[in-house]
Amino acid sequence: MQYGGGGHTLNNLISNGSYSFSNPIFASLAGYSSLALLKMLGMSTYTIIQRFRTGNFTTPEDNIYKQLMNHIGLSNNSMMGNKNDLIERARENHLNDLENIIPFVLVGLFYVGTQPKVDCALWHFRIFLLSRLFHTIAYQVPLPQPTRTISWLLGYSSIISMTIPILRSIQL
């Protein structure tokens, strides 16, 4: 197939409204993706909060925060650079979000181009977001395994399931 010949070209998909908020699938993807991205940003904030709460900072230049905490009487005298389980859980959770939410957003954009059924697309988006929320709870509480693994697997499966119609609709 030549470039621009037949099939779903980008111009056709944009001009027919696939990538418009008037398309309920695109609008839903934008909403669920935004919530997932906010959740991911929240993990970054949570990591910072844990660092201040425990007084555990990783680099020498962060000593200024430790000095500030000492000055206002909030220091718990943790050693700089020591591993802290609360911080490591938050960091690992954030890293896992980066490894899963960004692919979800990108694959979701491609998936919209396949013009899936609204109900099917919504279930993909919902399952992914709920799995990420539950994954975070399972990681931070912590809940016993395989709880976290199952929640991750549900979200991962949602991404793979959206990838199948994408690959079916293109010629490689």
C-alpha cells in the first residue's frame, strides 16, 4: 500500500472526527488518560512528601532542606542517602506508573484510530485506570502478593488487548 492510499489515513481520521472531543471514545481516552497521568504525578508528590516526612534526602545539595527542617523543629535526624522503605515503595510505584501509563496513553491514541465500539473502548480504559489505582493501594499499604501482580496484569492485559486491533488494521 502506498502512503496515503486507502485505509485510515491520518487526515481521514482527523477530518472524520476520530481525534475530536465530539468522538466519545477519544473524549473518554482523554479523560481516563488524564486521570492516570494525574495519579502518576501524585506518586511523584507522594515521594517528595515521604522524603520530608522521614528527613531522608538523596543528594548533598538537599541538605538545605534538612537544615530548614531542623530550624523549624521538624527533623527526625534520618541519615542522608540511607534507603527508606516508604520512599523506595513510592519511587518503585512511580517508576511502574511510568512504565505502564505512558504506553497506555500512546496505545490508546492508536486504538482510537481503529474506531472501536464505544463500550469495548470504555471497558479497556476503565480496567486500566482501576488496575493502576488498585496497584498503588496494593503497593503502598502493602497488600500481600499476588494482589499487586494481579492488578498490574489486568492493566497490562488491557494495553495488549488494545494493541491487537491496531496491528490487525495496519500493514507491516
